[in-house]
Amino acid sequence: MTSQNKMDHNKIERLGFLIRDINHQHRKLVQNALVEIGLHHSQPRILFTVKELKDASQKEIADHLKVSPASLAISLKRMQKAGFLARKIDETDQRINKISLTEKGSQVIEICRQIIHDIDRQMQDSLTEAEQDLLFSLLHKVSSNLSGITLEVAHMAPGSDDEIHQQSRHRGEP
């Protein structure tokens, strides 16, 4: 590895660590504030989605959040037990439960918005508007890059469907 490549590698590594550290700090601040109102850091996003989708099924909510319905089920149960969400059986399909906000859920959603807004505002206090715009643009590019990598890595991962299918064809299996 040349000196230049080593320097580039170190810069890339430091940037990755910095992004993870910022995420960790933000998440910790949000979680510490949310615990006071009985929520976990991932639950406001669920509340915002339920409000946006209005009486959506668990599968619709999971699809919107890009998580599995099974992993979402645990959070939904906790949030229902805490009184933030309600379930009702779909009138046209008895197998489907529709998820909605309760009055308590509607009230806490505004508190969540304010908590997150306050933390985000303080996080950006020392940045000019131009710096905020530039940071947003750069982070959006990084996010787009990550979205592309996810697909490529999943495709190249050992045990991927393509690899399993190719192996089975070599063995004469369909």
C-alpha cells in the first residue's frame, strides 16, 4: 500500500467512525429525552408513520419503514400496551389488524417532534445556513452511496440466492 493509499484509507476510516460517533451521540441524546415520556428511540418513527399512513396494516407500516413485520410486531405490542397505539380488525378482511394512534399517541407525537427538533437545532447551531445546506447535500450523497452498496453487498454475500442457485446447478439440481 502506497503512502497516498494509506492516507486515503485512514481518511475514509476516520470519516466512517465520525459518522457512527455522531449517530451514537444523537441517538443517546434522543433516547435520554424519550425515556422521560415512556418511549424507546426507534418508536417515534413508528408513531410518525402510523400518523402518516392512517389505519395501516402492520405489513404496510413495516414496508414503509423497511423492516420485517415480525420485528415491528414487538414494538407495536409495547406501544399498544403503553397506550400509544390501538389495533382494530379490518372490516373487509378479518385477518388484518389496522393500527392507529390513540389520543395519548397523538399527544406524545408532538412532544417527540419537539424533542428531536430541539436536539437537531442545537446540533446545527454553529453552522451557517450555507454550511447546513452543504452538509445536507453531502450526507444525502453518502446515504445514496450506502443504498447502492447494500444491494451490491447483498448480491455478493456468501449464501445469496444466486450463489446457492449456481451451486445447485453444478450438482445437477434444478
